[in-house]
Amino acid sequence: MKTIKVDGRTGHVEQETLEALVLLQCEGARALAPEAAGVDRQLEGHLSTLVRSAEFDGKLGETLLVHGQGRAKATRVVLVGLGKEKDLRLDSFRQALGAAVKRVRQAKVRAFAVAMPEVLPNHCSPLQVAQAMVEGAILGNYQFTEYRSDNGPKSVAVERVTIYTAQQARLAMVTEGVRRGVAAAEATVLVRDLCNHPSNVMTPTRIVHEAKVVAKEPGVTLKVLEQRDMERLGMGALLGVARGSHEPPKFIILEYKNPKAKRGEQPVVLVGKTITFDTGGISLKPAENMEHMKADMTGGAEVMATMRAAARLKLPVHLVSILPVAENMPGGRAMKPGDIVTTLSGKTVEVQNTDAEGRLILSDALAYATRYKPAVLIDIATLTGACVVALGQFAIGMFGTHDQVKDDIRQAGLYAGERVWEMPLWEDYFEQLRSDVADMRNIGGRGGGMITAALFLSKFVGDYPWIHLDIASTDWSERERAYIPKGPTGIGTRLLIQFLINRTLPAS
């Protein structure tokens, strides 16, 4: 979809002629926020009255539209709640702007301005708040309408947002926050779009096409391994998963080298599970909700979108994104339970369930990734239903071998509003993966399914600092939230981008 144009400016919002003006207000505040005072005077105290009477409470995401009626220079004023001041965090601003953009869109307005709060929470900088506001606005505005009939109802989309700050000294930080927020949010939009396309469109071949588009960004290069290349290398696990499909598998490597990256520094390598549709193979999934499996490529979409964001932000980093791409289908040549595959690493795997295919394609991709001698190796995947059972829909499961990198990921998640929860990676669980006929098997039984899947992957990463992110709990939402749509969410994308920003750019 076409995304919002966003910019930052200095000025007093009551002096600007605007179609719509968004003002943020904390819950329980006895008075209007300072940036609203001028508009309130123009409206003869009407906004203050609404707040004092509790007609507008300021609860997080609450909205109230007031018409300027020729008295205010803004045609419409939208009050938006931030929640209680003591609970304010960066995600409060994201949620508020997600709610704001929806209310403005309901009014059939295509542009609005928002006043940067003059008083910010102690732990938040103008850069951080601006970034969060931009992300909330762009992501809250998201709609996927590509396959709707031209005869259907047309929904208005907001096209422009301006963030005003009354303090000239803040403008540079606001502008940088806008820059980061646009790159991160647009990357998430790309992921949502890729995952919303049906699998008869978003095939492995189409993923290559999308990668070629990303490779047009300055500094990005692309390499694609075809099936014959994978056969030559010995990627028996990926090839085994792909065997039941008429769609040939692809192995995509995107690489970005910024000239300002530290000389001799090893790359950050991202690996994303890219199953364009997962039937479960011979171990066929139940029919209910199988249509969601078009989003089993979310991990791959996210590492590709992260590559684009890194290039657009000109991050001083050497970055590699690897996408093992395949369909998992129950064809006549499909891999069967009991088959043994030989991975790129040389390790053999007894396939006990063909629906545990993600860890198989990742085993070859992770082994390939070690050829880059990565400074950090991160894989992200819609890997296990067990993750959904364990964590619900509000946390990403995290495993890892390096304490500092785990903490860096944790902090990036808090910043991005895409939180992670660490799970144990204890060798004790590997007993569940032992095979009588191969080096290991691809499932470990019902108990600890998320853990055994991560432990399986750990056998292919060597001694490099490694993080595994299981996003099966967050990649799809059954209901619409402030800036998260029903369907593919793209959650995990901004986490990866923020990790790279925190690693390479000065602290905000």
C-alpha cells in the first residue's frame, strides 16, 4: 500500500491552518497539556470543559473529535488519550497515533498534524517519541485492498502527517526520529503486504522478484541459489521439504555493506524461515485456519524488509539476510515420515513429522550462514505451535547463546514495543531429539516443543553468537488493535531494525 508522507516542523499548532489537528492528553490530568492551550483559547475553553467534565477521560487510545467551527484555525481537533502518566512508555505514543489515524480516516481527512508533547516522560527523548508516533500513524493506517473489487466501498487513507514541536532545539531530534520511524514502519508494511498476498501469487519465484526489488537499494547485492546449486552443496533438508511441490525452492542471499562500517568487522547475519505455504506435507495439518499458512514466510519477509530499512537508513553495518524458500506440499514425491535427510552440515536427521519443516530448512540456512563467520547470527521464524501455547500473542520466544546479545535484543524489543521472553536452551532437552537411526530427529514429543525446536537449530550454528526468535505467537492477529491489523502483523521487523540501530547509531 501507499504509505504516509511524514515530516517534522517547528511552530505553534494554534497558528497553523489544518484539516485536522491531533492533541494528546494523559488520563486523569486536571488540565490540558500545554501545547493544547492556544487551541483551547480559540475554542473558548471547550476542550478544557471536556476534560474537566470527564466527557473525555484520556484513556489510552480514546478519541474525541471536535469541530473548529471557524473559531480555531484547525477545521477539526482530535483529542487522543495517552493513558495514565505513570504508565507512559514509548508504545503509548504508538497506540495513541494508531488510534488517531483511524479517527481521522473516519472523518475522511487525508492529512493531519500532531503536536509533540512539550513535557515528555523522563525516560523518553524527542527522537524516541517522534519515532514511536510515526510508527503508530503509518502502521495504524495500514489497509490491504489489492484483491477487492473496484465496485466495493473505497476507504480513505491518510496520506500526510506533520509533527509539530514548539521548541526549535528539538527539531533535529524530531527529524531523525521521523527518519527512523518511516524506515521501520514501511519495512513492517512491506512484510504485511508480502504475507497478505495469497500463496498462489507469493510463490518462491515471486519472493525472488521481491528480493530483486530490495536489491535496487544502494549498497545491496543479491545472490540466488537454484535447486541445482542446492543439490551441489548438499542442502538435503531444504530440498527434502520442497520435494512435494511443483514450485522449485530458492535460496536467497541479500548483502549490504556500508562504507562506514568498521573495517574488518564481521557481518550481522539474519536468517528467516520462508515457507510460502505450509500444508504440513504428508503429516497434513487440519483444515481449520490452514489459510493462515500463507504467512509461514513471515520470518523471511522480515529479514528482507530489515535489509531494505538498513539500506535506507544508511546504517554503518555489514548485514547479510538469508531466506531459504520453499512450499511444503503433500505431493507424490513428498518427503515422508521416517525419511532421513542429510543436511548441509553433514548431520543426518530422521524426519518423524513433515510438519516440522521450518527447522529443517533453517538447519541448512544456518549452516550456510556460518560461512560468513558472523559477529551475530539471528534467525526468526514462525516455528512452533508450542510458542503460541506458552506465550499467547504478546511475546516473542527468545533463545540464545550469548548473554550480551540477548540483552541487546531484549532492550530493542522494549523500545520497539515488540517484546521478547527468554526460554531455556538446556541440553537436557536434547534427549527428546535422539534418533535410533540418525544423528537426531526433527521433533521431540509434545512436552517442551518450543525448546526442542530451538535446541535442534542450535546444532547448526557452530560457536557463533546466536539468537533464535520464535514469532509463531505474534505473526498473526485475530483482532484489530491500535496499530496492529487483523491478519499478518509484521511483528519482529521493528525489533530487528531497532537492534541494528542501537548497535550502529549514537544513543538517542
